[in-house]
Amino acid sequence: MSPTTSDSLAATMIVADGIVVVDKPAGLTSHTVVARIRKLAGTRKVGHAGTLDPMATGVLVVGLNRATRLLGHLQLADKSYDATILLGASTSTDDREGEIVTTASVEALASVTVEGIEAAVAGFRGEISQVPSKVSAIKVDGKRAYERVRAGEEVALKARTVTVSRYDVVDVRPGPSGIEVDVSVDCSSGTYIRALARDLGTELGVGGHLTMLRRTRVGTFGMSTAHTLEELAESFSYLPIAEVAADTFPRYDADAEQAAAIRTGRPLPGLKLAAGQTAMFDPMGTFLALYEPHGPLAKPTAVFVS
């Protein structure tokens, strides 16, 4: 996909339908990043997919204008992360921002080997049952789990099934405060890397928590198309909605009569589309809608023009 750019002087004049891939910095919430993009893009219609915690960095997929509606249809379930786990202590939040709950003895840490770490990590690959971190955004009786924890409440979350397709140990570094383990993870949506850190420490009997998290991919969007907020302020770059749709879904180029029907969301009889959603374009190359097959008809799942 080729990004469209605008220099900073014109950035506030942009009214576009597209996707911005942001390299989120540490210390900012995803909501704050969206607010920054609103200002740079000159539009209030901005939304994001896949929240990142303030301590995390990396890929945050942001939609502009009509592309905010496209976010829910994109294939964003698979994600990749680079992370650092500190073995030797567990925390109240399963990451470095929480209070230390337990610490391992010098003898216990000395018994942890690289081979032992590798073997423990292997047990968390594939389809696994994972209890999310207590400070996750999961709602418990209508209230976010992390809000309940901050209010001093005890939270018990149910285990859920997630898929970890890759969980590789990249480096192991013994240090004065514990053993640092760099890992790379490919996983399904809903997987908590903090929980992987916590559970690895539990498996090894020494406790563990996350000290660094960087998301490197969300679906097909990776670091190669990501831009920092500073870079976007200097030269605003986004992926036009038509390019994103064409790269994500099968493409159908409608004739003028079909395009007129698609613009108003009418079913198309006799049009055989592939299973799943197809991106529909008019003769000028404008992205119009997503359609899918329903028996002898092709029906819209979302229309992006009026």
C-alpha cells in the first residue's frame, strides 16, 4: 500500500477516508494518540483498533472518517509483539507499573536455566487457556476490570481460550534484579502478553512480569508503514481507504448500473462473489462498499458512500 502524504502546513486541511498506522510512544494512552491524530488530520471522525496500554509502544491502527467503519471489517485478529519479561518477581499488574507482590530467592533464580525457560515457553504455544490480567479492560458487571482493581476491589476473571502461534525466546540476560527474557510472540486477538509473562514466572516457580512491550504487527499492518506522531506532524501520511480495501479483500469492479445500485445498498442478483466480503468499486476506482454472497444475491455488509 502506498501512503498519501501532506506537509504539516496543510495537515489541518486534510479531510480524508483512510488508515493511519501510528508507532505509539510509551507514556501515552491510545485515546491520547487518537486526539493527536484528530488535530493533525483536521477531523473529529477518528477511531482506533486494538488498544495499547500506556507503557506499550508500536503499531496502533487508526481510521479516519469513513475508514473508522472499515476498522471492524479488517482482518486484525492476528498480532505480533516483542517483549521483555523479568523473572524473579511478580507484580499486582503483571507488569513493571504494579507493586511487587512476591520475589524469588537467590537460590530459586539460580536454578532457572536457559533450557528450563525454553521448555516452559514451549508449553504456552498453540491453543491455550489464559486468565487475563486483573488490570485488563475486560468488563466485570459493567465496569472495567482495571477500574475495579484501582478502586481496591478483588477481581477474579475467567480463563479464555487464545492461540499463541509463535512464542520464541530471543535472549536471556541474568541481572541483579532477576533474569531478563526477550521474547517474540505471534498471537490471536485477546491474548495478554502480561499474562504470558506472569504465567511463565509461575511455571518456573520464581514469578515474572512484563517490563517492555512493543507491538510490531496488527493484521497486515506492520512497522514498515508505521509513523511516529512527530513524523506525522511534519508530514501527515495515511493509507487511502480504497487501497486498504483492495489490499484486504477480493476486488470487484462494478459497471455504472451496478455502481448506482451499490451506492444505495441494493442487492445485486446473479452476481457470484467469493465467500466472505468483497470490496466493490465503481468504474472510476472509488471504493463503494463491502458485499457478500447470500444465495442468488450479493448483499451489502457495509456501504461507505452516500
